[in-house]
Amino acid sequence: MTAPKLTALADSLPSTVPFVGPETQERARGRPFVARVGANESVFGPSPKALAAMAAAGADAWMYGDPENHDLRTALAEAHGVGPENIVVGEGIDGLLGYLVRLFICEGDAVVTSDGAYPTFNYHVAGFGGVLHKVPYVDDHEDPATLFAKAAEVGAKLVYLANPDNPMGTWHKGTDIAAALDALPDGCLVALDEAYVELAPEGTAAPIDINDPRVIRFRTFSKAYGMAGLRVGYGMGAEPLITAFNKIRNHFGVGRVAQAGALAALRDDVYLTETIARVADARARLAQIARDNGLTPLPSAAIFVTIDCGSDGDFARAVLKELIARDIFVRMPFARPGDRCIRISTGTPEDLEAVAAALPHALAAARAT
């Protein structure tokens, strides 16, 4: 009996995922974490109005969700001052990035990103046979000028840029990104990941016309809206590009309950404002914890704080290991020079007190080894 063969491309890929989830680590450890502050989730959770809307929609969960995401797309279009035809809704930014790569990348096509930037994008590019070209961060920032110059050099079809950035938390003024587009080569599309933009200073969102064919912007309900477990994201761009997603997307990918929750969350500006303030307070507390231990927090416009451990990647990995041993779930950047850092998500006051208690001991143990 002969088993069917994978495609040559699929057979060449590693059977791994970009992130090892905290649940996987808890199963391996045989106990839960005391503080889950590593996955860039909002512990402050969804709006109470969103929870109520999802509870009410639960009775109708026997029905598929609206495949056009009509009500949510209409509300998003109104919120952003664009047309519904400029909005595509999907299974988080991760799912939409996969569709984007599928639309544009064939085997051998060039794609540009930063070395150490969000690895799920790289995962999709590899899955469709694209060739990744990476440029270094500049002063812990993704650098549009370097990215676009590399795109011109290699003839890239896609460029990935996050603002604010994950994993460093740094950001650019939106006007600087818009100006940098003048150097983008013809025929190249920028995937502008704005997952954290609601949490960033005013002026971080780039003032780019919705009909500019060079850019597609991605937003999510996973971060500021506290709904990571629902997987709802959206893209904004010129109508021909957005319409193209209908050729390949999973039309029932976003369920009825998720659509109801996202719609209610979008309409609750009061709760969003409160969450933004709580995240800012938690970032300030994390920065102080870092300074209290002789470490350097990077300025952050995201839902986490990246902390320079003051040495190399080996030392930062040792600190990470010791924090996990003390039941604190954190992560760290993967590539140099960012891997000198650890990255801690914002949490409740109790979470952050647990971090404050564990970090001195983790540092001492890491230094001892």
C-alpha cells in the first residue's frame, strides 16, 4: 500500500509552527504559569458589550456566519471613512497575510522583510515557495528606506512592515512611512501591519489614501480590543486588491459569534479608551521593573515592553529560561541584535507583581550560569 506524496514544496518544509504556545509549555512542564505575559494578548479582555453580544449570538451558532461579513465591514468602513469595498475581514491578520501571499507569490518570487520581524509572515512566504530577503533593523526599528531599497534590488513583489513593530515595540511617525513610499519600486506591494496602532501615539497611523495601490493595511481585534481567541482581523486597501481576496478566502472563516463580538467591540469607544489607558499604565510599570533591575526598557507603542538585558542572546535566553522556571511565561526576539532582549506583555497588577518578584532571581540565576 502506497501513501500519497506531498508536493515537493510541502515535503521540503519543516513541520513546525512559528510559535510554541503557552499551553504546549504548560503541558510539558506539568503545571500552569502564574503570569501569562508572553503572547501579546490583552489580559483586560473584551468589552462587556462584546461579551453580551457574543452570548446573545451563541443561540444562533447553529448557523454559519455571514460570508460577506456585511455588518462588520460596513461598520469598519464608517469608522475609517472608506467604503465597504475597501475592507476585507478574515481570520486575524495571520489568516489575511496567508491569503495575501497566496494572491501574489509563486515559487521563486522575491519577498522582503526585516531580519527578526514577525515570523508568521515568513511562514506563509515559505509555504508558497517565495524567497525571503531580509534587511537588518536600524536602532531597533524596522527601516522603511532599507526595506524599499532591498525590494528594488531584488525585484520584490511584497514587502512586510509593521508599525508599531513586533517584537521590538518601536514605531515610526505615519508621515515618515507615507513619505518613504516614494522609494518603493513599481509593481511592489507593502503589507503594512498595524496590529498595535490603537495603542500607539497619535500620528502613528500612516496618512495613506485608501486607493493607493502600493499599500494594504492590516488591523486586528486581537490586541487593543482583547479578542485574540476569536481570530478577527481586517485589511484595508484599494477596491481591486480587496476584491481579489474573494477569489481565495475562506468565506465562512469568521464565525457568527466572532462577527457579533467584533461589531459590538468596535462600537464601544469608552471601553477601548479605558483599555488603552490600562495598557499604558502597565507598560510604565514594566519599564520601571526593568530599570529597578538595572535593565533598559525600549520605548513601546505596543501591548508589550521589550527589555534589553544588557548582554548577548545567550544571556537573554538564560533569563527567559529562568523566568519560565519561575512560572512566568515570556518570549524574546529571535534574531540578533534583538535577541539581547526579552519581551513581556502587559498584564494585571498581580501579573506584574509576579514579574517583579521573579525577575531579580531569574537574573541572578542567569548570571550564575
